[in-house]
Amino acid sequence: MIRADAEALDRDDPLRRSRELFELPKGVIYLDGNSLGPIPRSVYPTMEDLLLRQWGQDLITSWNKAGWIEAPQRVGGKIARLIGARATEVVVADSTSVNLYKLAAGALSLRPGRRKIVTEAGNFHTDVYVLEGLARLAGATLEVLPRAEVLGAIGDDTALVMLTHVHYATAEVWDMAAVTAAAHDRGALMLWDLSHTAGAVGCDLNGARADLAVGCGYKHLNGGPGAPAFLYVAERHQGAIATPLSGWMGHAAPFAFEPRYSPAPDIRAQLCGTPPILGIAALECGVDTHLSVTPQAVAAKGRSLCDLFIRLVEDRCAGYGLTLVGPRDVARRGLHVSFAHADGYALVQALIARGVIGDFRDPDICRFGFTPLYLGHAEVWDAVEILREVLASRAFERPEFRTRAAVT
Amino acid sequence: MIRADAEALDRDDPLRRSRELFELPKGVIYLDGNSLGPIPRSVYPTMEDLLLRQWGQDLITSWNKAGWIEAPQRVGGKIARLIGARATEVVVADSTSVNLYKLAAGALSLRPGRRKIVTEAGNFHTDVYVLEGLARLAGATLEVLPRAEVLGAIGDDTALVMLTHVHYATAEVWDMAAVTAAAHDRGALMLWDLSHTAGAVGCDLNGARADLAVGCGYKHLNGGPGAPAFLYVAERHQGAIATPLSGWMGHAAPFAFEPRYSPAPDIRAQLCGTPPILGIAALECGVDTHLSVTPQAVAAKGRSLCDLFIRLVEDRCAGYGLTLVGPRDVARRGLHVSFAHADGYALVQALIARGVIGDFRDPDICRFGFTPLYLGHAEVWDAVEILREVLASRAFERPEFRTRAAVT
């Protein structure tokens, strides 16, 4: 394969025009959209209107006039189209961690006789931490098990199985329908973390009969740093699921000032405090970039980019100590590719210094994200060439690449 | 008194230049800064830099380079100066409702033998709702009592007393030091909601030996619609207090990817998910407007504005069915003034139509906020004149003012 082959793939790419929807710095190959997606060009005029007109001029009346109060449901309804859910099943709120807490607690409320929560060791750590905190307060038991032992641990005492659909490090994908069915067979509920799924890989929550899900707004959805997160509650559980985070926006009548809590009968029951309008506005721009294409086209191009990267690295960077993490088959992975390397941290810093932005995850994982809306196959080729040069020249051994930053 | 007297007060006002820090619509007297503060002029250039340079060009590197990761503590440290706390005792995070949940749960962890939480009937409803949700999950008891019965209900079984310092409707202020001491006498902890306090009235958390506090970013702090909230944990409780919302940002080493949760030893333990950078950036602009003056000057001018409004309404609008809600003595109230009126909703709508923006709170409360940084005494005079005209002409009886909006 030569670079011209990659260029040919780009010429035939049905998503090639999507790149114009984003602002990207010059001279950079951005392989970290799985951590922080770049800014959609629509964010700036949207924020200008929000700040100068809606907040600046219309002030408090914008809660009604500009639709601020419905924003969590409106944007949730758009995200629903990317994850195989109904518009009435998804809402934007809080952070992924807070949403996970709400829904895991809700699962305990739906399965009152059962007190066990099962998750995977090596799941993204905040998911495990939040389940730990909930289990302690609610008097539940948390079992954190190796991937291969998760399904076998689901028993008649299990209220909830909580897994991340696309693994943050290995990118390995769980079979959503099969795992959900296995949980249901034992009477347990299933909660999926879609942080690396939404806007990236195929996802059919309704088709899998998934009960609950949460996900992140700032990765493949391009919602900006610390964007609000989303959550999904299957229609059949709405009205029955109880959240301990029973704030006023989840009340059946938030502005009636009733003395006691009475939850909304629908997905709004999962709202808590006042919705973060600036964050939701930016997130809506990001979600809208996805609605101009199909999730199928995104997933297909993503597989093509990942497959090209893996093949090129294995071919052109052989012998330099890189080991692919996760499955070789791109149909079984999400849109980031990790290679383990003994000097991984420094290697990633050396690549960043040359304009190839990936990230590092302890202990030795160099992670590269392949986001179909704004990356092309030729960039993948160029990134691998730069990787090869850095490895061959051992540039990553320079001392300046070893200083650890606060955020890695 | 005539308008010229109000104008004279404005000429002598040490805060008269602060108005230039804000963008306000022309032809409007904005008496709703206690609900949504207007936009500081610095927000627009700040957001431009955040969007175009930090997010747009520097992308993921801004977590370190632009200080995003420290933003919750940096802005929390600034808010600390407005509420009598140390910089290391305050952090910006989540919503007021979520923060209340965290700290109330934390109080239960600090008082393991005690299971009772006491609060006030008529407290802002989301506070009561959140305590209800926590009590149910944690197996605690919530007592919601009339204001006069709260102190007497604190017993040896009480883990936490939770009150709002300035009442959202009546504006009545609790004596923070005395009430905190009463709670401590019985071994209970004290949690204050400062939503109508921060940036408005005097507050000395350390002086009162308050244990815990939460507060809102979008009212007197001018952080924008749905701005992130803040919370305070007295230094003596840090390290000991446990939060069930144990997300990765509260971990001692968020980027070490440790398998189990180990809380940060300081205020960071109260962080949960990824910080909402857009919201925090706008909030920082709002907080900065307060740091250019003193909290004492703000509180003094606020009392002067409220006193003028009450006197003028009682004088010039007598006989039109308005009844002052809350104490007459402005030293015992926060910076909003409520009058009950049988046709309150329509009255507020009629005032809005004439450019005097207040808000309505069920069942009959017309609420007007007096924010010292951008309001003057002459505006108070003008607002009362318009109120008098609307009452005298009975303009509020027109049918178009009776249609209830989603948000009131």
C-alpha cells in the first residue's frame, strides 16, 4: 500500500464533506476526538446568539422564549437517533458519573429484593468508583470481575449489570443484545455506558432491549470540554424507576412549588438541578453534526480508518515494541486503537510534539482515536509515517517527553 | 421623597461604576438578578478565547495549558472570599441540588450513629426534594418543620440541620452563627444553602463555624443560565467526609486509573465528573465582577435599595392589595423583596410588559430582586412608579397577562 491508495479511499468517502463542519488547527493530525472532540463551526455563532441575545437581552424570559427549559429533552431526543432509542427515552443532564449514579440507584429501586451489582474489572474507573459509592450508601454489594467472568456472575440476587459498551482502553465491544439478554435471563437489569459509542459505533438500545444507559457529550459528540452527559431509560421503566437525586427539574410540576417530591411520569424524572444551558447549547451543535449523516456511515468509515491504522502500524512499525491492545477484528472494536509500548507516555508526548495528537493511559497504553466526521485515510497514513520516524529515530527518549502533566 | 432624592443616593453610590461591568437591555428595569443575573461584559471575550483558542486550537492540551483541570478550585477559591471561607474550602461543581445531595450524604457519614435530618417547611423545594431522596436511599429520617420549630427539633439523633440562609420567597435571613451553634450544641452538623446569599448579603461561614454549604452560580454571581454551583466543606471535615458520588475527579489520583476509589484528601473529594468548562468560564467572569468591590459594600447598598423599595411601595402603592412578605427590617432580609397580591401572576406579567422584570412564585408572591452591582436608586423609584400605574389602571386584569408560561 502507498499513500495514493489512502487518498483514493478519501476521494470515495461519502463523509468527506463533514470535515467542513469543524474547526481544526493547522498542521495537526488530531487522533484524540475520543477524548475531546474538536469544535463544530456552528458553536461560535450559536454561543454568540445565546450570550448576546438570549442571555444578554432577553434574560430570564429565555427560559420560555428560547426554549431553555426544554433543552435537555430536545437534545436528548436528537442523541436518541444515534443510539437506537426513542426521542422520549433520552435526556441531557449532569455528568456521566452523576447519571450513572442515578440510574444504578434506580435499578436497585426496580429490583427491590436484589442487592448485587456486577461490573467489569478494568471498566473505566469512574464507573467503578461511582458504583462503589452507591453500593456503600444503599447497602448493596458490588462485584468487580474480570471480563470473562462477568456473565457467569449474574445470579438471582443481581439487580444490575453495568458495562461499558466500548472499552476505553482496548476498544473491545460487548455484544449488547446478547449480554442484555443474559442479564434479563436472570432477572437483572442492564445499564450500558455509551461514552465511546454514541457518534462512533452502531448501537441499538431498543433492539437490544437495554434497560438503562448513560454516555458522554464531549467525545464523539463534540460537545466541548466537560459537556453535559446524557442518559437513557427504556420507556417500560419510566414512571417506576426512582432516583435518589430527586431535584426540582425532575418533579412532575417543577414550578408549582409543592412541598413534597412527586416525580415526572416520563424521562424528565431523571433531571435534577437547573439545566446547564451554555453546555447544552454547545452539545447540540455537536450532535447536529452527526444528524447530517447516518450512524451507519459513521460506523463504516470508522472501521475503515481503524483497519488502515492497524495494518499500517503492524506493517511499517514492526519491530519497534508496539503491541496491539484489544481485538484485531475492527468489527469487534470501537473507534480508538491502542498500542502498548514500554515507553508509552514519552512516545505519545513525542508524537504530540510532531503534531500527531493521541493520548496515554496508564500503565503503557498509547491511544489513538479515529473519528469519521473529520479524519481521512491519508491523515492516517501520515500519522503512521510520523510514528515510524519517532520510533526509528528514538526521538521519544528525549528527557522533555518524560515530564508528566496533571492530565494525561 | 421625590425622584431627585433617589438620584442623589446614586451620585454618592461607591458601586455606581460597577454597572459598566454588565450588559443590560435598554428600556428595562431588571429586578430579577436573584433568579438569573445579567451577563458580565467580560463573558463574551472570555468565551471567544475559550472557544476559538483553547478548545478550537489547543484542544485536549488545554486541560493542562489553559488550567481547565484546576478551574473548579480556582473559581471556588474566588467564591470563598464572598462567603467568609478559606480558598481551600470551596469548589465549583455540578448543580446546587447535586451538591446538596453530596454534602447531606457526607454529613450522615460524619455522624454514623445519627439518622435524622431536619429542615424547614417552605425551604426552597428542590432542597427538600433532594433530602427526601437521600433519606429514602440512606435509611435516614427527614423532618420538615415550620420555621419556628426547627431549632427545637434538633436532638441527639440529629445528624444534620439543613437550612437556606436567605429564604427564596420571604428573603428572611437566618442568624447563621446562632443556628449553627444550636446545631453544634446537640452534636449535629449544619449545612447552609447560600443560593440567595453569595454575592448579595454578608456571610461568614468560618466565623459561624459552619460545617457545610452549597450555593447557586446563576443568581447574584451572574454565572449564566444553569451555571455550575459551588460547595463548601470546612477544613476540619475534609478527609473525613465521604461522598456517595465518588467520581473520578474526586479521586486522589484521577489519572492513575486505580481500580478502587480513594478520595482526594482535600476539597477535590467533592468533585465527581469532568468539570463543565464552558459553564465555569462564564461563572468566573461573574464572580470576578464581585471581586472588584467588597461584599460589605454590596450588602450595604442592597439594604439601601430594598429599604427604598419597601418604603416607596408602602407609601405610593397603598390600598392596592399588596402585602409585604417577610421582615420589614432590611437588616434581617436578603436582596429580594416579595409582596403578596391576590392577582400576583398577572400583575408580574403586566409589569414585565412595561419593562419592569420581576418574577412570580406560587401561590401569590410577586418577587423583585435588588442587585447592587448594576441597579440604582432612581431605577427603584421608576419601578415603583410603573407598579403604581399598573395597579391604579388595573392593567394587570387584561386577559393576556393570565396565560401561564412553562417557567414562571
